[in-house]
Amino acid sequence: MTPRRRRMVLVGLILLGVGGAVALALTAFQDNLLYYYTPTQVAAGEVPNDRLFRVGGMVTEGSFRREPGSLEAQFVLTDYESNVTVSYTGVLPDLFREGQGIIARGRVARDGRFIAEEVLAKHDENYMPPDVADTLRKQGDKRVTTPIATSTVESGAE
Amino acid sequence: MWLWFHKLSSPPHAYRTAGRLRPWFFWPAILLLLIGTYGGLVLAPEDYQQKDAFRILYVHVPSASMSLMVYVALAVAAAIGLIWRMKLAHAFAAACAPVGAWFTVLTLVTGSIYGKPMWGTWWEWDPRLTSELILLFLYLGYMALRASFDDTQRADRASAILAIVGVVNVPIVKYSVVWWNSLHQGPSISKLAAPSIDPSMLWPLLVMMLGFVLYFAAVMCDRIRGEILRRERNASWLSEIAVGT
């Protein structure tokens, strides 16, 4: 074996070793790496009850409720298997709409509702001009969502 | 082919070649960046959902892909330098690092500016964001390790090991959005199916990406020349050039 071949094998072994170690570590910490839980996991009770955690899902169509003049919002998050009712007081991000992916951070209350302290909007990987979106929407494409008035200012103006 | 390889790896030849290639990378890069910027900011229609705010992706996406590509180039060069004891490959790797680090900073900053209006947060400890931050630390660690040696050859070998170890992070950055639940959305253009970005918005992005690659190549021509000058400062061929001009 030439010295060059030996160095080549050494580099290969380093890559293999570090790659393997990282892969094992990532698999072992899968639960701790979890950025958010799904509504199904919440419904099955597979979530921490001693600390804040995040739940992510789609806002169910027609589930958004907000009392006029109040900042308290209520909506249902779904992963198309289970639902979680989320209640949140505060300003929602611009991208918040029904049918949109949302991540809420908070905890589960006694009545089973999820009390969120923070709501983040998750946008998808689809980019298109408005007229293309309109066409898709007419064809009933579920990927395209319609904005709803979520801030009190907007609903007051309309 | 091997003759070409050996010829290129000789410092005087590489020095001249880099100088000759530079304008061929630089001017097309400037042209493409101008076209891409105009296309992205003016010609591309607004997004149905994100309105005009999505336009930051014309900087964010190319710099993100460059931050990964430059790291792979750096690590491959470091491995070649380590295995074939090729000094020019080490010089290339060393020249890559600051450029890659700046692309990573640009990615993180534009991503943060993008994240605030869209997601509602400047920063989250999300897998994609965190692994990109680790990438920045790898670049900085590589540069710091190099700087800590006085002897160039020892700096080359030690930092090459770090570069090779760090390459494990690259697929983690790339696939973090697929492997884990992430706030960051999935890939739009690098998947097997048709890109989920409208053609009218896609072309300026591709032009920008090509512009970024050529810009990197042009910058590298300069940086590799600087690196060769520093390493060969006592070589006779250099004093010949210096006296000749």
C-alpha cells in the first residue's frame, strides 16, 4: 500500500467514522430535536406537560373565531388525523390564514385547549403570481389559501 | 489528463492561468447579477401570498446554495491536498474559507430579514437555521485553526482534517427540512418533480445563482493568486516576474 493510498483510506475512515457518529447521535436525539409536535401526538398525550412545546399543523377552514374588539383568537389546528383547539391572545403574523401551516408555542390547558404564547406562520415552498393562484383556486386546488382578516384593525375597517 | 493536472498544480502556471481567467468570470458575473436583480425586483410578478416580500429570496437562495457549495469545494480541495500532498489544493481551500463564510453570513442575515415578516420571528432554533449557523462556525473555526499555526504546511494539514470532518454538516443543512419538522419550508427547485415555483419567478433566480457562481470563481482567481504570492514569496519565478515588469 502506497503512502498515498494509505492517506486516502484515512480520509475515507474519518468521513465514515464522523458520519456514522453524527447519524447515530441524531437518531438518538430525534425526540429532543423535534422542533414541533403534530396534533396527533398532542391528542395521544405524547407531549411534555411540564414545559412549553410547539405544535404545528394546518388551520382548519372556517375554524377561526375572534370576538370583535378583542385580540383573543381561537382556531383549530389539524394534521388531517387529529385536531387541537388553539387559543391565542395577540397579533397574528401576516401569513396567518385558514388552510395555512402554523406553529404555535405554548402548553395544553386542563380543558384540552392549547394555550399559545406565540404563533408563527409557516409558508410552503410554492411560489406563484396572483393570477396563477386564482386559476388554481378556481380549479379547487387545496394548496392555494385565501387570506382572511385576522387583525382587529382589518375587521374593523371592513 | 495527468499532464494537465501536474501543469496546473505548478504555482507559476496556476498564477498565470488564474490571472488570465479572471475577467472571463468577472464580467459575465456582473452582467448576470444585473439581469437577475432587474428580473427579480422588477420583471417577476409578486407572490400570491407573500406579495413583494418574497423577492429577498433572489439573494437569500443563491447565497445559501453558495455557502454549501463553497464548503464542499473547500473540503474536496483539502482532501486532495492531504492525499496527494498538493500545495495548490491547500491554497485553494484556504482561499475559499472567507468567501464561504461571507456567503453564510449573507444567508443568515437575509433569512432573518425574511423570517420576521413571514414567520413572525427573526430567529428560531429550528434545524435548518441551527445547522446553517453551525456551518458558519465551521468556516470560522477553519480560519482560526489556520491562523494559529506559523508554519503553512502544518496549518494546511491540521485545517484539512477539520474541513473534512465538517463536511458531514453539509447534508444535514441540505436535508434538515426533509428529515425533521421545520419552520423552514421544503425545497422548491432542487426536488425531482417539477419546481414548485412559477417559471416567471424561477428564471431570475437561476440567473442570480449562475451569477453568484461566476462571481465566486472571479473572486477565487484573485484570492488564489494572493495565496500563491504569500506562499511562494521566496521563489525564483516570482522575482523574475517582479523584475521583468
